Amino acid sequence: MIYDVIRNFFGQMNFALVSTTSANLTVVTNKVGDAPIFCVIVDNTASAPIQPNNVLSVQSQIIGLGAQAQDILYIVVTEDTARDRMLTQLSGVNVWLVDARTGRLMVFDRQPDDFYGLRRGLEASINSTRTARINRARNASNWPWVTIAIIAVNVIVFFITAFGGDVMSGSYMVSVGADFSPYVILEGQWWRLITCMFLHFGFRHLAGNMVSLALYGISLERAVGKWKFLAIYMLSGLFSSLASCLFHYFTHDYVVSAGASGAIYGLIGLMIVATIKSRGRIGSSGMIYRLGIVALFIFYSNFISSGVDVAAHIGGLVFGIIFGFIFTGGKKNARS
């Protein structure tokens, strides 16, 4: 809180506490030579902000302690600078405003540019708080919240479905929303193209997909941004489900399909696009390492592992590349 930062600043400058008439007003004092100077720190972000008549009342009390008007400074922390600017227009009263939203010290016309050399140090203290706040917000925004949320949804859905039946059973998985081409194409149950992305045949199926999602998702979300990442993930998953559905329908191979791997292959396609556009600089050696894992993942999941939906994987990869170019279009390199 900026109000507390300002109070601490004056404590470090060896100002002594005169009084704290309320939780929102603090009076401190020091001496320049033999003359006392006073600073009044006001928190005007409260529901009952200080009024001009209150300022004049405090001013008269401090003058009664032997101070001159020019040796008294009010520092008002406010969230409404338009409202509190009227305090700076009081005759014979020195008032600086501090915008609590931006951490900016504002010195208006007819107000002193400095007050006994305190301005620079005061601004430095306020700015350090603002910088810390910005860094905290930036660090929070750098967390891969979308990837975490997608993983959480998949895990929650898995345990709900596992509690309700046998997730290794094709008929049960169809009943809870797996992709089954006759139902999708002949009965118009297109919603299955989305719901199947969050269903998994057993814990090993879930764990393998979630590890892959974390491996690719964290870097890619930071590289392309949260909303683009979410859009590419969902669209790749949707179109991979559609590719799988159409392939199995026209080949009369009516398999039950579920899992996040189609969307994950979309992320692999996005990673290929991002690496090409950034000429390998996205994540540097770490990204090259991940691309090597991509090759192993594709080889294992499609040519060694059994029971995989190759059509969904190919569809996800192709559409991940397509949407990767669409959503990260332009000449600007992707950022890690």
C-alpha cells in the first residue's frame, strides 16, 4: 500500500511521529536548522476522504505548534485525482497528490516543485513499489494458466467418468461423449467432436497425454500468448476429431475415439511453425530439445504403440500447422 510506503519513507528520513489522528492521516516532523517542518500523509482512498475544511483545520493546528505555512506539506494518496485536485487549490497550503493506481507523484501549478530535497527520494520509494507490483503482475501473467487449466479439466473429467463407469469400455465411453462416427454423422451429435477431447481410456492414457501437454504447452503458451494458444489447442482438437470421424466413417471402421492427443498434435504443429518462424530461437536449445522429443513421440505413438487413432494425430498435426500460421501470421518472430 502506497500510504504505508510513504510513511516508511519518512521514518527512514528520521521524521518523528507527531500524531495519527486516524488510520488515514499521519503527521510527522523534522527540523531544518532550528525551524520545524511538517508532513501530513493522507490516505484518501478510504470511503470518507479528507475535505478542504479538514485540511484547513489540521493546518491551523500545526501552525499552532510553531510552524510556518510554507513549512507544511500534505501528501495525499488518492484514487480520484480529479476530485482531490481541489485540495491543491487551497490558498497557502502545499499539497502533492499520489495516484494510488499508477504510483505517480503529481505536483500541480502553484505547488512547490520540491520540499526540502525530499521529492527525489519520495518518488524513488513510490516507484520501487510500483516496479515490484508490475513485476509481480508480470510474473503471474507468465504462468501457463491455460495449460494448467486444460490439464485440470482433463483430470477432473477423468475421475468423474472413472467414478461413474468403466473407462476402458467403448460403450461406456460413447455414453459419456466419446467420438463415434455413426452418431456424429448420421445423428448429428457434433458436440462429440469437443467432448471426446477431454475423455481418456484409463489412467495411463490420461497421464501420457497430460505429460505431453505440459511438455509442449508451457513453452508454447508463453511464446504465442494465452488466447492464441487456447484457440489453436481447441481448434486443432476439434478438427482432429473431425478428421478421425470422417476417416473412420468412410472406411467403415467404426471405432470409439477419445483423448487429448489430437489437440496435442496440434501443439506439435504449432511448435514446428513457431520454431521455423523464429529460426530456432524460440526457447533456443530447449526448443530444439523438445523438437527431438516430438520426433520420438510421433514415432512411438503412431508406429510402435497399439490402439492409437492415427487419423486424429495426423489431422491434429496438419491443422496445428495451419492454425499456427494463421494465428501467428506476420513477419514478427514468436517470443519465448
